[in-house]
Amino acid sequence: MSRHGFVPPPYPYDRLIPVREVAARHEGGAIDLSIGTPCDDPPPAVVEALCSSGSERGYPPSIGTAALRGAAARWLHTRFGVELAESRVAACVGTKELVVGLPHWLRLRDPSRDTVLYPSVSYPSYAMGAELAGCRAVPVPVDEHWRIDLSAIADDDARRALCLWVNSPANPTGAVDDLVAAAAWGRARGIPVLSDECYAEFTWSGDAVGELGLPGRTILEAGPDGVLAVHSLSKRSNLAGVRVGFYAGDAALVEYLSEVRKHSGLMVPGPAQAAAVAALGDQDHVVAQRERYRSRLERLRSLFGAMGLDAPMPEGGFYLWIAAPGGDAWALTERLAAELGVVVSPGEFYGPASTGHVRVAVVQPDDRIELIIRRAG
Ligand SMILES: Cc1ncc(COP(=O)(O)O)c(C=O)c1O
């Protein structure tokens, strides 16, 4: 039978199976630094909240419990100084489903537009969401610092745009972007700017925004109108397995999306919402997690540096973004598997503009990082 419809492409990380087999030949097995999945424990009080909410029986509110929406609004205030009404906050089942679902829902709302703009070196789900919605996925070039170059967006693409995605600190490059400028660009054209901020807690270039000369660590610092900030508990609080995040910002967008999502049956399980409330109320575990990532980044950076690779400290996030010798990322991926038993991601997973780099996620426990250093001798 011939197929004419959509055929899903191979899932990027499935393409690493042969690399994983090579890495696994090392004593102690493969050390997987390819997927950005947290490995450290969430705080015990968060696990306790997950187990003791008593919210298993009934359906949870799709938009999020009052407790979760309030906790998110308070966290935005304490962490970023942003004042936002709880009515402008809504829950999502982890942020990947929201990222992928948004183009479809935005297109239903405005069928005269068909284009999703996103950084050319980025998390692949921005493009996949466009594709699954039957939209045009139009990458926006990034500059030499991996920051989105808004001046490169063609007028016609802007006229057709349903949204612009920005991601700061960025996966995979770690770049910290000017979110205030992105908000202004969108407002001037009536295009919603969707700001994926799941690495916002992990910034390394001095927490002082001024030092980078870049205003804004959440787009909400530029005000909520015409923008959405998208936040996840997955990275901040090591809760990727619990599936909870939230989006916040423009009142009409939050209202529209929360209604569509309610009709779609998208609900964060009650116990997961309770866990998120506990997690958002605590900053100490984030401080400890920051130090773990910072130390792993520094240790692996010096190891790769000693191998002659250029592995700069990222401005944010928990990935090293390493230029491959000769621009051959697959060759470097295979070399690291053979020499060190580690699995990393070749840059092409993050778009055709990324083929000369590899991404290394520092998401293995410290004893495994130690083992990599021992293997390097
Ligand atoms: C940039 C970015 N956005 C969103 C996500 C999705 O995270 P989650 O669905 O766990 O909230 C990830 C996960 O790796 C990511 O790197």
C-alpha cells in the first residue's frame, strides 16, 4: 500500500543507536550525554507533595489549580520582579506538548496566517509543531553569538507569521538573547512572541543582566501584552518525569489557549500540580542544582579543552556546544563514543545551520563525569 500522507521522520535520538553501541564497549558502559534529561533527585518535599495531595480521584482543572497558578505568579515575581495576575497563567503537561501544539491552535484562530518563525539553531520541536499543523516552518538566522537576527526576517514571512519563537538561554547553544527586543518586534507587527524560558534558572554569565548588556531574562519583563513566557518544572526542579509546566502573559492568548486545551482534554494530573506548587515555592534546591551543572560544565569543558576542542562556557543552560574539527559533527560524535564511551548529539539535530557542532548535555551524576575524566587518562 502506498502512503501519501505525513510520514514521521526518524526521531533524532533513535539515530544514535549505533553510536551508543560503540560507547557501550567501554568498561562501565555508555555514558549518555545526548538527551537533556535531568538525573538528579527532586527535593524530598516535592516528592512528598506528589504523593500526598489526595487529588487522584477527580479530574484536575485543565487551566491549572488556583494553587498552581498562584505559585507560578509568585515565582515570576520573586525570581524576575514581574507582577502578573494569576488569570494570565495556565498549566501545561510539560512544555513540549504546548510547543508542538501551539501552531495548530494559533492557525485555527487565524486561518489567514500559516507561518511559524523560530531560531535556525534550536530545539527541534518548534519546527515539528509547524509541520504537524501543516504550517510553514521558517527558520530565522542567528548571528555569530547564536542570537536570533530579527532583521533577517523577510516582510512576507512576517506578514504570514502566526508566531515567533525565541528561546533564552537557548538549547543547544546556551545563548542568552534580548527578549525585550523580541517582544518589541512582535508588538510592532501584531505577531505573538512565544518565549521558551525553561533554562531561565541556569545562567552563567553573571546573574546580573547588565553584565551581558542584554535586558530581560523573561520576556514578561517587557510586559505581558502580545507575548507568552513558557516555563517548565522539568529542568528547574528535576521533574521531567512528572510532566508539568505553565505559560503566562497575554490575557487574550491565555484565555483562548486554555479554552482550546480544555476542550482537548489536556490536563496536568492533580498530584503533579501539587508537586509543582511545592517546587515553585522553594529556591534552595535550584541553587544547589545550579552548582551541580556549573561544576559539571567546568569539568567537562577542561577535559574537552585538553583534547584540543573548543568548548566555551555557555551563557546559560546545561549544554556544551562544541565546534567539531573540520566541521564534521558525526565524526566527532563517533570519536567521543570510541575514545571516551560518551554519547553526544550531532548538531544537525538542531537544524541544518548546526551541522558543524556537537551538543553535550551535562546530565550524568558526578561519578559518571568522573569516569569520563578517568577514561581520558
Ligand atoms: C528548549 C526546550 N524547550 C522545551 C523543552 C521541553 O521540556 P518539557 O516538555 O519537559 O517541559 C525542552 C526539553 O529538552 C527544551 O530543551
